[in-house]
Amino acid sequence: MATTNNKNLTEWTWKVFTVVLGVLILPLAGWVWNMNVSVAQLQNDLGDVEETIAFLEQKVEEAERNSRAIISIEKDIEYMRGTLDRIEMLITE
């Protein structure tokens, strides 16, 4: 009878241990799966953001070139106005 009780105790211990592991491991496996999915989504978003940043940097460089061209044109217009003023003064004298 002691052997039977010992065997039953061992079986129950194993069953309880198995249930406890199932209760702990299955939620952890789900959590790990969710974290992997979240990391993959973040990596995809990061790739999209990097492409957007590169595009915006290109637009900023283009805008800077355009700004320099506008400043140069404005200086040329001021020079032409000055020259026209001098020509006007020479003509009116």
C-alpha cells in the first residue's frame, strides 16, 4: 500500500508540475510571439521612416539651392536697378 501511495503521489506531483508548466509557458510563448510581431512592425515602420527622411533631406537640399538662386537673382535685379538709375541720371543731365 505504501508503494501505491508513493506511486500515486509521484503521478500527482508530475501532473501538477506539468499543469504548472503549461500555465506558465503558454502565456510566455504568446507574449514572445506578440513581442516578435511588434518588433517586426517597428522594423518595417523604421524602414518607411528612413525612406521618408531621405526624401525630405533631398527636398531640403533642393529648396536650399532654389533659395540661393533666388538670392542671386535678387542681387542681379538690385545691380540692374542701380545701373538703370545711373543711366537715367546720365540721360537726364
